[in-house]
Amino acid sequence: MAVKPIIDTVPILKEALGSGQGAKYKRLAGAMQTRILEGSIEAGMKLPPRRILADRLGVTIGTVSRAYAELERMGLVVARVGDGTFVRQRELERKRDAGFSNFVEERPEQYDMSRNMHIPGLETRLLAQSLLDLAHAPRVLAELSLYTPDAGLPRYRQAGADWLAHGDFQPQAEQVLCVNGGQHGLLCTLMALLRAGDTIVTEQLTYPGLITAARMLGIKLLGAAMDDEGLVPESLDELCRYNRVSAIYCTPTLQNPTTGVLSAQRREAIVAICREHNLLIIEDEAHAVLVEDRPPPLSLYAPERSVLISSLSKAVAAGLRVGYLHAPTTLISRIAAALRASCWMATPLAMELASNWIEGGIAENLLRQQIAEIGRRKQLVQGQLEGLSYRTHPQCPHFWIEVPEPWRASDVEAELKLKNYLIATAEAFAVGRAAVPQFVRVSVSNASHDDLLLLEGFEALANTLRSGQFDE
């Protein structure tokens, strides 16, 4: 891709470096920002290699690298490993760069099997009744119109502790913070406890929301090897010995997308490595609530260094945007400050509704119904996958399916999209430079309750995988 137009702007960039105040890299980034926004450095253009531009400008490679990083932080460019740095344009990014949306974006004629969404049930009727009850509680309504403490009212935090409790893990309300969904909780944790340039180890295939948040905050991700359970402790240890690692992020139960569940022994081994290397542990339990007999969270084994994130999104109602964090008491004030900086407080109305539902057993009932509906749908379609290589878990809403050689997951995705079916490939979950496995993730948790559409979608997928006939 040509880079001549930006080379033509070298005199202007030199002038910016020679005038003004502040660090050189910021002056360079500012000058390039102006040229990008005015269009003289066009969308999609590849920026010069750092060394070439540094030589032409008479600065160090480090100055150019920091300028490029600043432009990426501002969302003006995107760095592609092995390709270079490009001025951002629509659909330039790879799937792992673009992130992942849970909003239903398919056209009316399309059937979406690509997302793990909450399956609508009785919550609409229950929400209507709860809102009517609140309408007759003027004192509560008056409280909801005011600011609340940044970590949440004591009653809301206690409801969160009740939701997070599992077996021997019995969190205290004082260690719980209320957030606007799990993604908000993850963002607050990263903002509060890590800095730009820090490194997090995660699974080689991980939650796309982490990839997006880390990129926005300038946090580096390293992918650890995985097996059928999930993250491999030996790989984590090796990465820590050769890199300066600050934290680990993992999904011990119903790993997304591979569906793995770490055994209690594996969890203890991971905790031991985290203690040895003094790592913060960030644990995602958004899907874990679907598994009643799951092992204890990592937070039970390492309470002094673990942040546990969960929400009501997968089990009760995604639109409520209710989530909870459990953290060591020493970290509560720092995370609360990030929460305050991002949105001041979790939305009181949503927290009031969630607390009522948790206290009254409604949330638990909706969770049971969600588990039952996932199981019913999976039983309905599982026969379609006979003879194919796949992994799943009884309470997991998706199948992790291997694409037969020599075909690629992108071929399957494209072929199904032509037939108006949407699926996800491993690329959207990939971290680092390791080869991306040729798998697709296919979910049963579409918002539609039409079993025929679900069956037809899985039949189309199975037929495509078996035939191996993809459009070139």
C-alpha cells in the first residue's frame, strides 16, 4: 500500500516537531491527527514504517512509536501485527481488532446463531409488575432520583453478595461493588488497577470485550496455551518468567468460546503461580452462574488478589445492565474511584429492581428457567451435529465446532451468511500471534422462540460442514 502522501507531509511534521510545547511524540501525533482528520492522510492509508519516518524526521524510533501508539489510543489508526499501522476506516480491522457486539444486528431475513444472548422469558411480565409496585412506593422513588454511594447502597451490595455466593464462597457485602453490567465492571477494574503498557495474560481465545477494553486502555495481552479444561498453568508460568506480567484474566467456568471448566486442582495450580509472580487475578463468572455444581471461584483460593466479576445479563435480563464486583478490601476504594469516574454510580433504578428480584427469589427462578430453556434447545438440535467434532457443556448456550480440513472457519461463516445464518469464528476471540484454530461458535440462545428456525439453522450448518462445498 502506498505511503507517498504521508511522506509528502514530512515538512509539515518537521515544523510541528520544531515548534510548540510538550513531548515530541505528542507534537508529532497532534500534527498527524490534524492531517488525518482533514483527509490529507487518507482513511485506509498505511503509515510509513517507524524507522523510515524516524530517519526522515530526524527523531528516534521510540518517538515515532509513541506517536503511533497515541494515534491508536485516539482511535485514528489501527496496528496490524505483521502488516503495519493503517489509518482507520470502516471494516479495515480484523475480527479480533473490531471487537464483538451483543446487539442483534441481523437483517429480518437473517437468523443469528453467533451470539450468546439471554433468552427472553417471563422477565417482561415480572418487570411490568415490579415497576407497578415501585409506582406505589413514593419514598423509594424519591430515593431512586438521588445520588447513591459510588459502590452502591448497602442493600444493593448485599443483594450482589447473595448473587455471587456459591458453596464455600460466601462474599461479604462490604467487598461488593455495584456496576452497570459485567463489561462495565471489567473496564472499571482495568482502569483502577492497571496502567497503559501493563501486560495481562489471558487464554489464547478469550472474551472479546477484554480485547476491546485492553486496546482502548493501552494494556497488552498475552495468550496462554489452553487444553480441554482451559488455561494451562505451565504456559502461564512460562509467560510470567519471560515477560513482565501484571495480571491474569480468565474464565474458569464455561470458558468462552471453548466451553471448558477448570477443575479445582487446576484452579489451585493457577493461584499458586499467581502468588509466585505476584499477579492480580481478574475472574469472569458471567456464564458461570448457569452451572450449579461448578467448582469454587479462584477468589476463594486467593481472596487477597482476586477480582470476581459477574452479572445478571446471561441469566435474568441483559437490558437491566446489572453487574457485581467482588474485590479485596484493599482494592475497593480504587475500583470505586474508577466507577465514579466512568458513570458516578450504577443506575439506582436497575439496582433496585435487581435487588428486589434477588431478595424475593425471582432472579433464581429466572436463572432456572434460562438453564432449562438452554437444555431444551440443545437437546432439540444436538442430533443435527452427529458425526461432527465439537465440544459443549450441558449448561453452556453454545457449541464449539471444529471445521474439517482443508476448509477454514471463515469459509463456513461466509457460506452460511449467504444462506442468511450468522455464526462466530475463533478469529473474534484470538489473542496474540498464535495460529487461530479452525473452529466456529454456534449458539442456541437466539431471542426468537421459533424452534423450526433454530432447527433449520443447525441443519444448514451441519450440511455445510459435511459437504465441504464452499463458495470460492
